Amino acid sequence: MLIQAGEGLRFSEGDSQTLLYGNGRTVWANDLGPHCTISPNDILINEPLAPYYCRGDLVRSLDHISKIPGPACVLGDFVPYRR
């Protein structure tokens, strides 16, 4: 599934393991899994390889105070949810 990269990914409220992409009435969720520990207070850096997000793209984090890079995580499948 390809998700247009024009709008940024964001953390799900209260769940730092799930990234959301909202587009109209459909919200796409991507579960990073327990192996990826990005803090919801970190700056999220998206690195799509094309104008779309897709499985296998990297997201990285950057500590918002110290600017120290955090982990890089690989995106999994995007699951659509209707609002």
C-alpha cells in the first residue's frame, strides 16, 4: 500500500508504537512494533524513498532537547481505518 508523503506521519495519541497518517476520512495506522522505541516527545524524521510512504521506508527520531539521534525504524504495513 502506498501512502502519499505530502502529509507527515504522527504518533497516535497515547501510543508511541503506532504512527498515523490522516487523509480525508481515512486514517492509516502503522504499528512499529515493540522493537522500535521512539519517544513521542522526540522529533520524528520521515525518510520516504519516493513521493509515497510504503512498507520498508525508514523513520528516525531526534531528541528534541539534546538533538541526539534516536533509533531508526522500518515501516510495516499501513492499515486503513475510516473516521
